[in-house]
Amino acid sequence: MNKFLVVVLAMLLCGCAAIDSAKKNNDLMLTLKTGQAKDEVLKIMGNPARNENYSRGGKEVQVWYYRTNYDIYALHDDNFTPLVFKDDKLACWGNDCYRQEVEFTAADQ
């Protein structure tokens, strides 16, 4: 029985931490500006939860993902906001940005 309580408590604490992280990231994104260098964004946002790299039109495109929502499907893409970097500068962020800069561009090639 004690092990069960420990597991439940650990799950609750992890959930609370993820919710706090999502709120913090949402608040920090309000301070971002297009054109910021990756190191500036890293100072503001901290390390991304995950990242992706692409080559589009001979240029490097990087996508950093930050948790900005939390629901029962914790690792689902809807819980993360993508930040898109072109030429080491913040081009845009959000799902519409990702579709335009990564998915749409890939379809053209």
C-alpha cells in the first residue's frame, strides 16, 4: 500500500511541475521577437524539450519545441509550441508558423 501512495504522490508532483513549466514557457514566449539569435532565445526560454533540424532550399532550419500546454496526453504535439529558426535567427513560432516554414516548404521541394 505504501508503494502505491508513493507512486500516486510522484505522479501528482510531476504533473504539477509540468503545468508550472507550461505556464512559465507561455509567459516567456510573450517576450520573444522575430530576428532574435538562437543564443538570445536560449537565455530567455532555456533548453527546449526537443528539437528538429531540416535543410530547406540549401538553408538550415531548426525547430525547438517548448511545452506550453499540459493534458492527459503529456507528450502529444499539441502540448508543445515550435520555435522556427532560419539562419540561426528566430523566424517565427507557433503551429501556423511551423506549417508554413517547414511543412509547406517541404512540399515545394
